[in-house]
Amino acid sequence: MKKRRRLYVLCEDALQQRFVERLADRWGIGPRQRKIDASPKARGSAAQYVIERYGREP
């Protein structure tokens, strides 16, 4: 029986998001087993967005 993999990533921009998606595909982690959250454009500091959400997510 295969072990289910879960992946949750906070990203600062779309470039990081695409990188993580391709890496997850290579590792065999499908779209249903991963959640990639990128900061919204033009909404302030992307680094601050990640820092604020770091402790809240599983």
C-alpha cells in the first residue's frame, strides 16, 4: 500500500510557484495532494505575506 504524500508551500511569487509545481510533479505528488499558496500581486510585501501565514497552516 502506497503512503499518501501531502505538500503545502507558501510562495512569494509565480516563479517560485511554478518551480514547486514542477518539482512536485517529478516527485509524484499530484495536484490533489498539494497546496501551493502564492502571495497576491500588488498587495504589499510578499515576504510579509509568507511570514504572517507560516504558523497558521498545517
